[in-house]
Amino acid sequence: MAGRRRGARSGRGWDAAPPRTDAPSARRPRRGRARPTDADDGLEPALDEHGWPEGATTTPPVVEPSRSPRDEAEAAREICLRQLATRPRTRAELATALSRRGISEETIAAVLDRYDEVGMIDDAAFARAWVASRHHGRGLARRALANELRQRGVDTETANEALGELDEVTEAETARVLVDRKLRTARGEPDAVFRRLVGMLARKGYPPGVAIRAVKEALAAQSAEAAEFAEHIDDDALADE
């Protein structure tokens, strides 16, 4: 029994081996226990230069660069071609369409100037075609046509040149054709029919004098009763052309 050092059997004395640091409990925390974070201490996590928490594995979003002038011009040309594919457009209509799509004013001017040069947009030709189509197709008079051209951005001088091709004789003849067409199905007393027909021409842009004369002549040719009514229409009403 002599010579045995105290603590040799238990391994807890001065010659006891140090604890193993590679034990599972030393290498990683026990399952179910979260690692302490700044949030556990009530602190806000530190952020990196992108505004993300330090050590985050998620890649910060990439901000796309702004569209280059070349790409913007190409986009503007594509928009114009789609617009022109449906019907002719004025320069103002195309500029409005491009502006709504976020195209810059500089690019709009450059693209539309080029389209002017090659004849893809021509406000004068547009105005002439619009006047001819809307007058023969819908029976619109110069006053209504001038308003439509203005709404589409055609300047006053260009609009007046196109409207000048629609003379007073042609306008009066068209008014009479419209009245004769409506008179075939019109029902009611002559005075009521007279008011409806004059109102119809007024909505199409005909001046009061032109409208009243066209309706009076049409009623006079319809029947004896209508002709008698037409004779009592004051000719002074025709003075306001």
C-alpha cells in the first residue's frame, strides 16, 4: 500500500489528464440550443455596406443600370412602329405615346425628326386624309373636323390648308344628303322633325344657316304638308352662316 500516490486511481490529482477539447460537446452546441446573437443581448445586428446584416449569406440585390441612349432610341422606334401599324399618326400623337412610356424628350425629338425626314409621319398628309375620310364617311362639316384635328395635335395653319379643300358647295351637298337619308325614317309632326334634323346637322358641325336651308329644302320636296310648313320658316334664320 505504501508508495501509492494519492489521487492516482481517480485521476483527479496533479497528474490527471486535461479534459478533451475535441469532445462532441466542445465542438458544437447541443441540439436544440441556438447560438447567442446580438439580438439575444438586445442589440441591433451590425450592417455591412449594402445594408445587410454582417455575415448574411443572401446576396444583396443588384441594381440594374439605367437604359443607354441607344437602347432608349430603339425602344422609341418600336413604339412608333406599333402605333403607326394601326393607323397614321400625327407627330403630337406619337410624342404623347413615347412620353407615357418614359422616353426622354431628347430621344423623342431625335426619333421623330428622323421619321419626319423619311416621310413616316406627315401632319399635312394626315390632315388631308382625315378631312376626306371623316367628311365622306361620317358627313362631318369643317367646324367638327377642325376640332378633331386640333385634338390630334395638328397646328392651325396645317388644319386650315386641309379644310380649304372642303368647299362650301360640297359641304351643303353633304348636308342635304344626310337630311334626305334621315327623312326616310323620320316620324312625327313637321316642326318636330325639323328640329331633330337641324340638331343632327349642328352636332356634325354645320353652321345654322346651312343646316336650316338643307332641312327646309328637303321638307319642301317630301310632301304637301311638309312643303307648307317649310314655306313658313323665316328666311332670316338663314342669315347666320
